[in-house]
Amino acid sequence: MKQIENKVVEIMKRYTFNEEVWDNYNLDTKIINDLKINSARIVDIVLDIEEEFGIELEDESIGKLITIRDVIEQIKEKSK
């Protein structure tokens, strides 16, 4: 799981403009509220994740991606 987490964080960091938001992140860090990533950037993140992990996330799944943990769980689920 740590390997997935590291890749997810690497992807998300491309879309954050304030590196300080990553100082105290954990798996329950909220993507929009805590990392200050806007909803338009979420689409870019999802596209990058789909490409990186060779998966496809449905629209209803994307709406449930609130925390870093949620993203990791979706990747694990779709990778089965």
C-alpha cells in the first residue's frame, strides 16, 4: 500500500501550489479541503491515476474520492 500511496502523493503534488500542505498529511487528509486542490484539478489527477495504474474510475467513484485513503482504496479495488 505504501507504494501506491507514494505514487498517489507524487501525482497530487503536481496539482498543489503550496508545498506546506504536505508537511503533515496522512491517509485521512482531505483532497479539496486540506490540500487545497480544486475540483477541476481533481479531473486531471483522476486521469493521471488512471494512466499510471491502468484502471478506469467511474464517475460515481470519482465523487467519493474525499481523502487520500479513498483514492488508494479505489486503486486497490480496480486493480483486482
